[in-house]
Amino acid sequence: MSYYLPVLVWAREYNWSYFKGDFVAALTVAGIYVPMALSLADNLAHVPAINGLYSFVFAPLVYALLGSCPSMIVGPEAAGSLLVGTVIKANVDSGKGGDNDAVLQATICGIVAGIAGAMVFAAGIARLGFLDGVLSRPFLRGFISAIGVVIAVDQLIPELGLNRALENKPAIRHGSSVDKLRFIFGNLDKTHHLTFAVAASSFLVIMVCREIKRRLQPRYPGVAYFPDRFLVVVLSAILAYWFDWEGSGVSVLGKVEAASGHLFTFRWPFLPSSMTHMREAMGTSFLIALLGFFESSVAAKSIGGNDAFSTQLSPNRELVALGAANLVGACFMALPAFGGYGRSKVNKQTGGKSPMASILLSFFTLVTIMFLLPALYYLPVCCHPSFCMMRY
């Protein structure tokens, strides 16, 4: 049982002296990546923003119980979120739903995550973990970098304040990056100056802080964990509220709520009534599963195990853990979630020593959903997409 449930190993070996580090690490990861989850859902996957937060509620918790890498943090990624958006785009283009059909979009998100999770889980049961050596790291990084270019083009539209000019042009909204670049250059005269100023200022602050950290880190290693992006989010929301940027034409995140109107609505993703969507999502879900597992494998190998625990990295157990995490999340229409190198490294280097950090991250995200969503209303849309771009 300890092989299939690593929690039985690390829970016995857990030392409460680790709790402080786990707590600080979870809080740090939450401060950086919870705003990013909102952006991934709203801007890339085109689903209600809260579905991105659902991924950080369920996936880290399940992975903490089943995963074999103590420092791994599982959550939504830009690549998987963008691929979810392509499935939703295909349904809109085929006339099966509209851009504002949040219920359908959330349902499709759950179906994609469920199929991807089922594929990964089945691969783990079949002990196909040896496949983690099939694709090379340069191939994965090249693919992810290409997605980064697509994301950058997509986010130029809200950062220039051209959202309203795009409202009546669904062909461009769901078009290629080339179509969007043509639209951007053809409508530069319609740029909303305040929106652009806010976006440019936020980007500039993040880049300056990044350079300062790079220069100071050799002498002061702790400066790497200064929460500059989190402070940009908080400060921009405060300024948007104080100066009524919404009334001046700046788009804000608005009310964050579930498509069904109720938090944590359970919906089994494999219903017979969803068969049409399942067929259309099959190919993209397979790509999400493949990419997610290989990226998780790269992250796990880069971060390594933890000397404090006797658990050993196992590709087969990773498949089972990641599959189970996505199956549980899919029942609540969460975005697909896999391991990420960036947040896992932040977790480990800010004191995270055990899977307890993942459990605490789930708790902090749950608290955000239950009590802090109203505070996110005034978050400018032109600010939080920059988190996706900065990932690359």
C-alpha cells in the first residue's frame, strides 16, 4: 500500500519542524500563482476565472497523497490552458455555443481535463512510465516557447485596450496569431491610453525587479523571493478601485463566480450527453496529457527527491498521481493540472520540504475562493495577463 499511497510513508516521517518552511513556501506560491491561475482560465482557456482556482484546490491535494516528488507543485499550465481554449474555440466556431456561454465552456473544460486525466491514469496503471524518456527536453522547450509566442500575441489585445474593438469580430477573436497581429497593427489608433499605460508600467516594474534580483542574488540569495509580481497585482487592484479606472475605460476582471452560480458544483465529465464534446476533445486531450506528463517528469527530475523522506521518484506513480489529480479536478470543471518546474523550484527554495506545502496551497486557494474573491473584482485585465507572458 505504501508504494501506491506515498502519503503513508511521508506522513509517518514528517517532522513538525518542517511546518514553518512548508507554510511559508505555500504562501509564497499562492501569492504568485493564484493570480496567474485566474489569467490562464480567463485569457487562455476562455472559461470562468474561478475554474483556474479550482485546479489549485484539488490537484495539489490529490498529488500530495499520491505523488512521489515531495517538492512538486501541481497546477494549471499555460500550454494546457491554451489547448483547452482551442477546444472551446472549435465548439464556438461550429455553432455549438457562444462566446458568453460560460456553462458550456466550463463543461468542456471539465471534459478535456477528465479525458487527459483518464489517459494519464490508465498509462500509470499499465506501467508506461518508461515513456518519459521518449521526448527530449529541447523538443519540449521548443514547443512551449512557441506557445509563449502565441500567448504574447493574444495578450497584446487587452494590454492595448482593444477588447471592445474586437467584440464584434469573432473571426479574428478565434483566428490565428497572424490575423490578430493584422488586427492589432490596423487598430493601433484605437489604443486606450490609460490601459496601455497601466500594462506598460506593470510590465516595466516586473522587468526592473527581475534585473535587480539577478544582480543582487549572488550576494543576497533571499532577494529572489521578493513578491514583486504579487505586489503589482495588489497595487494595481487598489489603484483601479481608488481612481475608478473602470469608469475611465480600463477593463477589470469583474465578479469572479462559478458558471453554475454555485461554488464547487460536481459534474461527472463522462456523461452520455457529453459524447459529442468528448469526441471533439479527444485529440487535444491526448496532447495535453502527453505534454503535461513530460513537463512534470522534467520538473521532477530537475528538482529531485527529498533527503528527508524515503520516497523514491517513480514515473509510474507520477502517472497515477497526475491522472487522479486531473480526474478529481475534472469533476469540478477545473483546468488540467500538471507539475511545473518554476513553481516547484520556488516551493523548494522558500522552505518547502514535504507534500504538506501542497496541502497548505490547496487550503490557501480554498480560503481565497470562499472569502477573497470580491477583492479581485478591480484587478485590471491588462495587468494579470502579463503573468502568463513572464512565465516564458
